[in-house]
Amino acid sequence: MWLYGAAGAGKSAIAHTLAEICEDCGWLVASFFFWKTAGEHNNLSRFVATIAHQVALAIPQSRDLIGAAVDYNPFIFQQSVNVQLFKLVIEPLQRLFSAGMMSNIPPFVIIIDGLDECQGSDIQSGLIKSLVAAFLDLPFRIRIRILIASRPEVYLKSTFYSSSVQPRLTQIALSEEYSPEEDIYRFLKDSFDKIRREHPLASYIPSPWPSSNILHELTRKSSGQFIFASTTVKYIGGDPHQLPHRRLDVVRRLQPPKGEKDMPYAELNSLYHHVLSNVDNIEALKQLLGLLIILNPDIIKSHVKIEDLDEVDNLFYWQRGETEACLSQLASIIELDSHRKISILHGSLVDFLLDPSRSRQFYLCRESVISDCAAFGLRHLRQQTDFDSRASFILF
């Protein structure tokens, strides 16, 4: 099963909760959580070793077989993921099944979270294919289910929808279908209640605090993504030496931060820097984001539909398809659906890009964007007397 959603949608929280539930029920055979900033958790170097170790703990009968495989080939962890999976996981389970030692074992679950944070898109796709190929060799009655949670990156979609994977795939998209605003509002309300009860400076917090209007305001700013709400709560209530109500005013821009270290959205900044740093041509992307965000401000409030992306390509003198190629690299924060509707999944992305202290090299200067787009428009006007009205619509 592939559980996918935008950056910050709550995939990891769901994966961790499911792991806890499955462990309590005796169903969890193994789990692995990729993390981009953890040296041993952002690559595959210890993936199979971790899975095999947990299989040995969950199924004690397999322990000697797995240990014997390592003793026989001490260099096995330098071999391919396919070989490691077969020798350390699949083959021991097959031998147990053949010996009649797997008949009373319950169905098992393997949970893999944050696959998109593993280094290398080819490596991520390769792991999916390796898992499918490896577990196809298991007897049907050994029921092992694999849950993979990730962002909906284009190359992952391509892999999951490939002919070798698709027949064995189920999927769940974390989308607006699940009414995230209600959950986010409830989360914020409960979190602020806890801050009022437990914060060391709670006696200085005015009552009532915060108002329902403020909770609704923060819910709207979350844009259906839990990361904004959780980051807000951590900042407001996370420092025992700072007044929570003052920090709420900082979030709402009613008070200035206390110096450079007092950054309300450091976690969000890190997320956006990570996503944008992986873009091939950042200058082209900044041109496109400037066109979308500054010249089409309604995109912040609702979906913007561009009838013909070719017109955007023409405006910037790009090859046909470059606009869609640019957007495809931001699938975790910007969505382009089958109806050509573009939606920014994180409302806070706009604030990030328009604030030079947060976005730095990714900063969108309003005056520069307007000037550059006007220059492109004038260049087109000079080259043709009959300026395409659709391009004019995009510009103005």
C-alpha cells in the first residue's frame, strides 16, 4: 500500500501511529523511517540489516537462519538490496514455511516511512521494485503487507504505476477528501488548552485565549497541511522562558521576533529549502513562481486554471513542456491536476518566498518579477504585431 500526500500532510504521524498499533497487536514484523538529515537513515546502507534484525526479533524461529546467512557470507551487506533481501529475509521465511513452522503465524506488516527522503530518486524507485520482486517469492500463505509512505514525487508515481508494481498496489491519498481542516482545528484547540494548563508562565496568559477566530485563522493558514499547525504549536508553547501569548502575536505578525534565533517557522523554512534545493533550474522555477504568485494573487485563495501551459512556455521562450516539467519537481508542495488546475498546497509557501530573511536565495522580489514579465511581454510585442490575447491574459 502506498500512502502519499503533500509535504507536511501528516504521513509520518500516521505511519508511526500504525506502527504502534501493529506492534501492540503483534502484527509488526519490521519498520524503517527514512529521514533526510540523519546520516544512517537517508540511504539504504542499513535498510535490509535493520529489517532482517527486526524479522529475527518478531519471528524467533528465523533468528538462527538469518545469523547463519551472515556467517556464511560476511560481505553480504556490500551486495545489492535484492540479494540482501532474498538471503536475509525471504529465504529464511521460505525455509520455515517448508518446515511447517509458519502455519500459526499471524499476518505481518512492514512499514516504511519517508521513502522520498532517501538519497537518490533512482535508489528510491529501485527499492520499490526490489521489495515487489522479493516478496513475490514468498508462499501465498505467508501474509506480509508492506506500507510505504512518501510524497507524491513524479518518479515515485511512475514506479508505483509501472506494470510490475500496479497489479499488487493499493493506495491512499491524503487529500481534502478527508476534511483535514476539522482535524487541524481540533488539534490546535487541544494543543492551546494544554499550553494554558501546563506552560510554566501560564498564569500570565490572558483569558480567554486564543479566541475561536484566531483558531480558525491558523486553521486556514495551515492549508490542510498539519506541518504548519504543529510548527506553530511548537513555537508558541515550546520555550518555557517565553510568554506563549506574545509568541502567538509574533506568528500573527502583531509583534516582532526577538532576534534572528526567534524564528517561528524554522521547520517550515527547512522543508521549503530542502524541496527547492532539489530543483534542476531554480532560476526558471523562480520565474514561473513569480508569474503564479505575484501576477496571479488569487492562487493563494483558490485554484488557478491555466488553459494552455504552452502559452507560459511561449511567454518565457521555453521549449514546449518546460512549464509542466518545472512544476513536476514541486509535486509535494504544488499540484497540477489533470484539468490543468494549479494549486499551492501550502499557503505558507507564499509567505516564505516573499520574505527574504526566510527564503534567501529563493526570494521572489515583487518589483523584479513584474519588471521581468513586462520585459518579456514587450519583447513579444516587438516581435509580432498581433500579440496573442491569451499570453496577454496571463501577464495582466
